[in-house]
Amino acid sequence: MSVEVNQVVEGEVTGITKFGAFVQLEANESGLVHISEVADAYVKEISDYLAVGDKVKVKVIKIADDGKISLSIRKAQPKETKAKPVEHRPVKSPSFPSRPAPSKAKSNDFDSMMSAFLKDSDDRLASLRKNTEGKRGGRGGRRS
């Protein structure tokens, strides 16, 4: 008995390549499952899904004039029932308590912290320039 298009048959994986897997079917026939027909998800490595000797159910997609058989594992799987659409309910925006007005103490504290940071930063930068200025190859340094 030979296989026909749209028929689902069982076979055994006989070889794996980077582009697909060869499957031995009944009556000494074999076909190819292309990498895109292995699973519904993206398949980077076929060896992650199949191994030589695995028994698989395949669907015959096409039989070419030269006798080559194209197979699909993903089309042989029963279609899962679609999930019910989720009912969307309007979402109330949360009410946040009003922000307290910024206090003057915090403002002064921040200003003093910022001025201290800028002074420290300027001191470090001046020190760095002083230490690299006289060295050969320093940026914009003097050369003697």
C-alpha cells in the first residue's frame, strides 16, 4: 500500500540534517520532514525535537513527480481548541493621595548636597589635570 497526499501515517526517523529529518514510512518508502514542518514554534536545531529512531506521526503534504515525499509533523498533530477570548473589563484608574508640598528644609538640604558634590568634583578634576599635565602624552599637557 502506498501513501497518499493528506494521509497521516506513522514512521521512524532514519536521519537528521540541518534542513530536515528523513522518515522511513511503510512499504519501504521514505520522505523528508522539512525543518519548518517539525513544530509550530521556531526550530533552530532539529536535534532538540527529534532523534534517529524516534517513532513519529506525519502527514503527507506532497508527492512530487520524481517520487519524493514531503511530510509534516506539525500538521499531523490535532489542532488545539482555541482559548476563549478574555473578557476585558474597564479598569478604574487608581486614586493616589495628593503629594505634600516640598518642604523648604529638604530644598535647602538638596542644594547644599549639590553644591558640595560640584565642589568635590571640581577639586578632583583639578587634581587630575595637575597630575597628568606634566606627563608625556597627557591631554593638552605641556611638553618640555
